[in-house]
Amino acid sequence: MPTYNIPKTQKAAVVEKTGAPLQIRNDWPVKQQKDLAPGECLVKLDCSGACHTDLHAAIGDWPVPPVTPLIGGHEGVGIIVAIGDNTSNSPVKLGDRVGIKWLADSCLNCEHCRKGREQNCPHAKLSGYTVDGTFQEYVVSYVNHVTPIPEGFPSDAAASILCAGVTVYRAIKYSQTNPGDWIVLPGAGGGLGHLSVQYARVCGLRVIAIDTGAEKKNLCLKLGAEKFIDFKESKDIVADVRNATGGEGAHAAVVTSSAPGGYTQATEYLRSGGTLMCVGLPGDSKLVTSIFFTVFKSLNILGSYVGNRQDAREALDIAARGDVKVHFSVKPLAELKSVYDGMHHGTVAGRIVLDMTKK
Ligand code: 8ID
Ligand code: ZN
């Protein structure tokens, strides 16, 4: 069995109160092995992706409040360095490299867990929202929910599959599409979006990407989108999508932008029988659409919330084989504040991954 020296304190990005400025602290306590409960494990992180959800959590613009003080982060990859005493039947062991996703833990026994919808478990623990997340060097997680990282798949390349990848992979999986169908991806140049372009291509779908700016346009086209619509330049997005699809509209849309307008447009450019997968999370908006045409066109409108343990393994497996690649740049944890600024202004194409081993 490997042994690890676990320090008493560590570096962490902390939001003391919702909306308060982010602080980088060097004195944050590390939970020691003797203090871990059965089923808990301590993971020494290599890196963590930064998701727009972390920004929602720091600002506090969702109707479900996060804990405070808050350590955000839910796209972590690292090594298990301790496991709580009396943990039985652990599927992982010391030294394993694992991923931390949004769903840190669930009871595995309620109706939702039994049906594989673990993310809806009433006892769910959420990384970086209801329990401390991955914007720190050592994170407490749960042996039943950490995700083994395929051997040889670098940690920084894997990190953003744990949330962005899993989420769009599952949304596309349940989008009721067939190879050759048209799928529209509003938000396609962002963290979730650029992975949705690639998972859609893996599924044989024809992609119309919607986002703004030359950098995101080039990224989407390079990743396999057939058409790019700039939402700031288009005079009529609904007409543009209809024209691109030969008049009938698209079979599905996976909306990863958090602008409510993108949702309304989607219901208007879907063809009859089409499916809207709601993924982006504006905190206080309503979905405004025609009830008449929702019925008349037999539309499906579905919410899609991250993914379960199996979705995580499937999404990682596809990425580890090189069919989906996170487009990312690496920064130290100390730059998280500027990462949030970039996200807020929509200037991040793809993802930023924070290196926890850098000073
Ligand atoms: O389980 C879930 N449903 C889940 C999981 C993870 C994240 C949901 N989310 C949510 C986040 O909380 C956030 O609300 O998905 C949303 C997108 O997260 P992200 O991909 O991490 O954000 P980003 O990298 O900032 O990308 C958003 C993109 O949307 C574009 C922006 O330009 C950016 O590239 N965008 C915007 I803002 N308005 C748009 C519009 N009207 C738009 N693209 C098209 N049309
Ligand atoms: Zn996320």
C-alpha cells in the first residue's frame, strides 16, 4: 500500500459569503485520514476545470443557495491519498487516479438512484455547491461516486469531461436523434458547447453551432459543425436554422447557453417531433413558448441535468480514445478570478483548466 504525507493546511479559492470577492488562501485545513467518515476518501488534485456553474455559485444567482464559505469546482482529477476507516466494499483504492464530478455523492437507495437518476437523489451532495469542491489542493470525496480515469489519459485533458463532457454527452444521448439528423447547439463555443459539437459528431449528427465571434466560430467549424450562426450578427436565427435544414427545421437542440432567448428560438426552429434539451441554467427565467405549437408540432421539451456514474464512464471512454478533445488552456488556481471575468464577458472559447500543482 502506498503511503502519503498529508499536510495540515493547503491552498484553496474561497468565497466567504455569496457574492463576496474570491480569496486565495494558503491556510485552509486539510481533512486528515483519521477524520474521514466511512465511504469518504481524500483526493490530492492534479487539476480542475472551471465551469460556468462555479461562477453562478460564487455570484449566487440560482434559486437554490450554495453553502458558505464556498469552495467551488467540480471538474477535478487527482490521486486518492486516504480512505476513511471502516469503508466497506470500496470500488477504488489508495493511489487510484479518479475524477470528481458535480454529483459528489448520492444515497444509491432511493427511487431516483435505483432508476439511475442519481443526480435527482434528495440526499445528493454537490461538489463545489453543497460540499467543498475542487478549487483546492485536497478534496474530500466519496468512494462510490468518484470516477476512475482511464490509464494514459492525461489529467488536464480529462478534467472537463467530468462536468461539461458528461452533461452534453447525456443530453445528446437522450435527444431522440438518429445519425444524419440535424442538431442545433446554442452556446457551442463555450465549455459545454464545444464538447457538444464533438459528441454530436461522434453520434453521426449534422451540427449547426450558434455562438458569437471569430474565435468561437473557427473552433466550432474545426470541430465539425457544418454551419455557424453568430447570435449577435444574425437578423433572424430561426429563419437561418430553417434555411440551413432545407426549410423543415432541426430535429433537436441542446441549449448550453444560459440566455433565455436561446430557448425560445429553439422551440421555434425545431421541426415537428423535435426535441429541446434544456441544459444552460439561467437562475430566474421562464421558458416562453407557444403552447399551441408545442402540441401541434408534437415537440419534446426535456431538462437534462449532468449525468450518472455510467454516463461519466461512457463520456470519459469516448474522450480517452481521442474522439472528443477538450480545447483548454491551463492556468494556476490564483488566476480563478480572471477566469470568472472572462466567462462573464463570454471571452473563453472552450475551457480553462486550473493546475493545482503550480504555485
Ligand atoms: O447539468 C446541467 N444542465 C449543466 C451542467 C453544467 C453546466 C448546466 N450547466 C450550465 C452552466 O451553469 C451555465 O448556465 O450550462 C451553462 C453553460 O456552461 P458553460 O459551458 O460552462 O458556460 P460558458 O463556457 O460560459 O459557455 C456559454 C456560451 O454561451 C454563449 C456564450 O458566448 C458562451 O460561449 N451564449 C450566450 I452567453 N448567449 C448565447 C445565445 N443567445 C450564446 N450562444 C448562443 N446564443
Ligand atoms: Zn459544471
